[in-house]
Amino acid sequence: MARVKINISLSTEGAADERTIYLGSTHIKRWKLSVNTPYILRLGSLEREVHIAEVAKSSVFQLHPRLAAQYGLHRGATLCLRHQQGGRVLTIGPLLGVLLTRIGDAPENPFGAISSFCRELITAGERLGVLVFFFSAARLPDKASTIQGWTYDNGWRLRMFPLPDVVYNRLTSRVVENREDVQRFLQQFKSRPSGGLFNERYLNKAEVFDALQKDEGLKSYLPESHMYKGKVMLKGMLERYSCVFLKPTLGSLGKGIIRIRKNTDGTYGCHVAGSTGTIRQIRYPNLSRMVDGVSPRTKGRPYLLQEGLDLISVGECPLDFRALVQRDELGEWKVTSIVARIAARQTFVSNLARGGKLSTVTDAIARSNLMAALHGEMKNRLDRAALAIAKGLETHISDAHFAEFGIDLAVDTKGRVMLLEVNSKPSKENNAPLGVENGVPEGAVRIRPSVRRALQYTRYLAKF
């Protein structure tokens, strides 16, 4: 089955039959199409019967404006055209719908903090032949075959589209994602024969570690972890380790994490990460007082109790690593990028939103207190660990489909690579701005490998 890229052009209003598409002789000869035979033109869930008119010595693909409007197409849209030899279906696409938590009403900036990311997706789609639109959880269709969404056509435009070939779930609220209408839409979309859905849902910390514990090949990456069940468990862990962490299973950005450290004089230091990123320190004279002090903070909220690790650091600032692992154009897991994150002083949370700083892996390792003999091999170790963890999650969490993970890794002072957590919705807010960067002309959009890979996987999932 062949695939070519096409640019949509529109015929003059009233100058042609609405059901006629003007197709260049290049395409007609390639697939031995007949101008006397009706064909089905398909985009996403929409199919319309059309007739072909040949345009000599051309590769044009021209539609009547009213027909284009039914598909949500605009002049200059770039897609792929596919035809199976001997068949009567011309398929254009893929059509990618990106599901967001909310979209504003201002056409000049409907996406807020992720506007750059959305524009980047649009531009990458134009280069790869993927038509991208964005829709929100506030405007989901109810058993309809069309959906309202935003796309870019000399500015952001609100249009009606067929149900897409693929949905990329970028919901950033667990509450919204678990809403009844959202779950109904996702399940109905998944049930369609051609419905591709990825980054299907959030993962929680306990679920990730429970799944990976089933894989003998991954246990070396896992600190000892348990769902927190109260005082007895906490006392037991502190008998084995001088430092432990309590992490909200549904938390993000380091909020609510509690670090408990046993001091040499028998006292206990408790550090609590607040919702604004501030770290509060509390000192307890003994184990019993510490346990009594921590218990109210975890009441009514599930926590993961985890072994504390003696991490490498830069100066006195803890160091960890964020790997982005994605499926590629063949559906295979690949490490797209790994960056180092250096926590701010007097904190144990490395998130950028909490004052952490980015660095290259090579530079951070060189500046760290890791033994010099391990510096050269650490990047490869991190790559192998991230890839193995992504494949392990695919194997052991089978109720949902994922195409990218943000995998947070750490290295202890012995050189062991350890898993901190996995994020199935890696943040897209910290984007490179439009403008001059790495040779990108002013006013152009820089396309990162991560965005390109998401669209390549969209083509794979939609069989383009």
C-alpha cells in the first residue's frame, strides 16, 4: 500500500461539482485509478463518495470548499494520501486529535502555557503529513461522528472534524480524566476498529513499582517500596535504612513528599515538601514522637513508603535524571532524550518548578561526586535502564496503551541506577520559544525530536 504527501487546494466556489475531486495525473497513473469509477474518500471516521477528474502533468489534490469543510480541511493542509491497489477507497490522513483538559476562547492564545507545544505539533504535522487538531474535555461529542476542535490556518481556527484516526491524551488532571463523560468517550473511541489511543491514562507510583516487581530483570533498578500501612511498617523500614521517603501515590511536582532521616544521636529529621515547593523541617527527639508526628500528614491519602537512596550530587545539591522514552515510527520503544536535573540547595526535589536546574548528563556526571571510573559508562547505563523500564511497563500494565514515559532515574554513590518514578504525561510546558535558536530562523518553530517522534508514531498507529 503506497503513501504520498499531498497539499490540499480548493476549487473556486461553484466552479465544480461538490463531489468531484481534481487529482493530478501523477497519482492516477501511480495507482491506476479510473476517472469513470466512483471512489470513497476517507478521513478519520468520515467517508464520502466522490468522482475523480484528472489534471494532466500534475500532483494536485483539489476539493470543492464545501466538501473540504465537511472534513475540517483548509487550503494548504498537508496530509498523506493512501490507496490500496485495486480498491475503491482513497484515504487521506492521518487525523490526530489531541485531548486537552481545557482550551480558552481567545483565538490568539487558546492554549495558555502549552501554546508553544501546540504550535510545534501543528508545524511538525505539516512536515510529516499529519493533520493535527486540539479538543477539550469540555466539548466531547456524545455518540456523534464529528468533534469540535482547534487547528491552525493563518491563526487558530475552531472547526468541526470527523472523529480522528488517533487520539493523543494530554489531559493533565486526574479528576477530569476520571470523569464519567471522559471515560465514556475514551472507551467508545477505543472500541472503534480504527481507533488508536495513546497515553491512555495516568499511572500512580504504587502501580508502577508493583508492576515492575514482577520482572526479575528490573528488580535491580527498584528501591524497596511498599504501600504505606502505618506505624509498624515505618518503624521496620527505619530499622533497615537510615533514610526513607513517603510519596503520595497520585502526587506530582514533588508536592507532599516527606523525607525522614535517622540521625546519629537518635533523633529524627523530617522534611516535608509543601504545595508551593517550600521545604519544612521538623526535628523529633525519638522514633515514637516522629511516627506520631508523621501519621496525621498521611491520613486519608495513599502513600508509597520507599527506601532512601544515597544519591550522587553536584556540590551539596542532589542529582537525578529525566529520560523521555517514546515509541518510534515502527512502534518500537526508543530513548528520545535524557537530561540531568540538579536540585536547588536545601531541598531534595529536583523538579524545574521547584528550583531545579537542567544540565547535560555528561556535564552533570563530570561535576558530581561519582567515582571517576564510572563516568564514561553512566550515560549508557541510564539509557539501558530507561528502555528496560518502558518495556517492562508495557508488559505488566496491559489495560492501557502508552507511547511515551517520563522516567526519573537516580544514581547512588556506588554507581547503581535506580528508578525514582514514572510519569505517563510528561510536562509540555517548558518548551523552547519561537525565535532564533540552534540555527532556527526568527519566527520559525523549532521542532524537537520528541514532538517529531509522537507524530511518526501517529502515522504508524493509523497505518500510514
